[in-house]
Amino acid sequence: MEHDLIVEGLAATPSGVEPLQIGITDGKIAELKRSGLKAGRRLRDERCVIFPGFIDVHVHLREPGWEHKEDFLTGTMAAVHGGVTTLFDMPNNPEPADSREALARKAELSKGKVADVMFFGGVRRDRLSAIPSIKELVVGYKIFMSQTTGSAPFPLSKLREALEVIGSTSKPASVHAEDQSVIDAASSEVKASSAPDRYADARPPEAEVGAVRELLSVLTRCSADVRVNVCHVSTSSALNLIRGARRSGANVVCEATLHHLFFTRRDMLRSPMLRTNPPLRTDGDRRALLEGLAGGSVDFLVSDHAPHTREEKLSSGAAGVPGLDNYGNIVSWLIKKRGLSPSTVSMVTSANQARFFRLHDRGSITVGARADLAVLDLDSPETASADSVRSKCGWSPYEGKRFPGRVKWTVSAGRVVYEDGVAG
Ligand SMILES: [Zn+2]
């Protein structure tokens, strides 16, 4: 048979890298062979490695309500620029995504874009009984243990009950674990006039470590079986706690962000734009996260794409950085400079996500799967710049950084949605 499209070259699978022809028909992977496939169109470049399309489980696309920062069109264009074909949008909009109406609206607004958008449901402390009512509309639930953009802290006293109700839906919970009382006490000691990297002391490691400890302790007391993802782990101590809990059988996984893997708090001295929650940490913490990613104790590579305009960053010190545009660049850096194998990368960018969030139609290069692919040229250095950013915020924390490689093609449900500098 003649396929719509063939993507051909070295393909990354959990067991290694192998030469493959991927025959795509009607948006799905229809046939896999070493040679002999026919198609109307063929993508092939000997230098490239083909990955399952990246699944980014932590993204803030800001629509509806903050369209001056980002919307579903620009956010998904940024995603495919970075090789991301599926992304999970967070609920902390001005109108929180915690009701059927709000989620239906988001689903409508995000339809037909170049990447597939799924949603986390918000959890309101005063309406835990509403959690099951949105379960078919969400991929999981998000709980903020501390204050964040557009969201108040979730009280510890209600955490166990919330997790048990979430467990009853069979969907997982992603938890932002920082302790607001520790942050409040530390912030009062850090003066506004302090050096920029002192922001890391205003949200100290203990805020994360304490909250993760509380979360894991609550998890062991839960009567329902609930799967928990600890968002953007930033410290080696918190990672060790999660590792320990897992060894004792807890159903917990964790994610690391592009920026916590790439930068340290020292970089904040150079750029006031690098303020994030949790903040950038020491080089020791960064190395622990990199080792965790290589060794299997960090499950997901995420952008925590949190676009704000330059003006908002500089005038009000808004926390969060964009990252979707550079996801593929960071993957090239992990492989070429940090020694991660392509098969490990395929685990932390798609296979683990598909398994944990039970997306049975994607996350690997197999016959019958959605034809979502990220084709990376690992030997075509690229210097990140504001000009190449598709995100509406128009800037990147990596501006001026030279990466060993870049995304060459992104295929989403069989469509070539990004090609050598052209998204859409
Ligand atoms: Zn976030």
C-alpha cells in the first residue's frame, strides 16, 4: 500500500535506536519496516533521530483570560517548534478550570490546533464533591500547596480528603509542593533591594522539602489508591524523599523542568527574567536532577511553560519562564552534553507520561499509535534567540545559549506541523 507519509531514519525506542521506516496513513502509524515502504511524501535525514512526539505534562497556555501572554494558537505553535505534540494545560486561569463549563470552553478554544491539548482540572477546597463531575474532561487534577499565579494555597487539612476523592476518579493528581508558611517567614527576611538570586532564599529549599514530606505522609494515610506526580522538583533533598517513598511502595512520580536542569541560582544574578517557583537552586541540586533523569528517579521532562511579557517580568517580578520553544534544544543538550541516551530520552519525554496518565494511543513508535513524531537533528547547533520564539510572550530564558541540536520536523497526527523553521 502507499502511505500518506513516510518518516525514515534512526528511531528511538525504549530498547535502543534502530533504523526504521515509519509508514503513516490517516494520522496513525500504519506500518514499520526496515525498507520497502512507499508514500506520497518522505521525510529523511541521516543525521536525525526520530522520537515519539514529546508529551509535556506541565504547561500554562493562559487562555482564556490572559491572552496577552499566550493563547492556544501561539502556545501550540511554540510546542511543535520544540517537538511537543501533546501538552497538558494547567487550570490556574482567571476563570479556574474547575467546572464542566470552564473545561468545555477550554476544549472548544483549543480545538484544531497544531498540537493536542489536554487539561488538568482545578481543585477547590470548598467543593471537593465537584471533583468527580469533571473527570471525563481532564487528564488529571492539579493541587497548589502554595500560592501561585491566579491560585490560593490548598489547605493541608483537606489534602488527604482531596487525594482520596481524586483517587476515586482513577485520574492522577499533580501537586505543586511548596509550604506557604515557610515562604512567608523567609520572604519577610529577604529585602526587595537584595541581589536577584536572593529570591531563592525567599522560597528556600525547606519550603519544598517540608511540603513534599507532608504530601508523602498524607499519601501513605490515604485509603483510596491515588497516583501522585510531584511537580517541578528542584532540590536533591526532595528528590531523595520521593525516591525513598517509592522504594516503600508509594505510587508517586516526579517531574523536572528544563530550567531547573539547565540553570542554577547564580544565573539569576545575570538575568532578572529567571525568577520561577520553585526558584533555581544550587549546582548540586541541578546535578542531582540530571542524575535522577538519567537514572530513572525523575520521570517526566517538563517545560512548566509559564509565559509572562517582558514588561510583567521586569516591572512586577512575575514568576515563571517560557520553555516550549526550546524543549527540543534542551533534549539535544541532554543527549550531546549530558550523556543521556536517546532511549532514556524517549522514556522521560513520552513513554513514562503515556503510561502514568494512561494515554494508550501515544508515547511510542508502534503500529496503531497516533502518528506524533519529533525528528531532531542532533548535529545542527542552534543559538536560541527571541526572533525564533513562537510563544506570544516573545522571549526565551535561553537567549544567547548555543545548543548542539534542534528540531527538524514535528509530525502531529500525521501532519507535518513544523519544518525547518516553519510552524503551522
Ligand atoms: Zn506550573
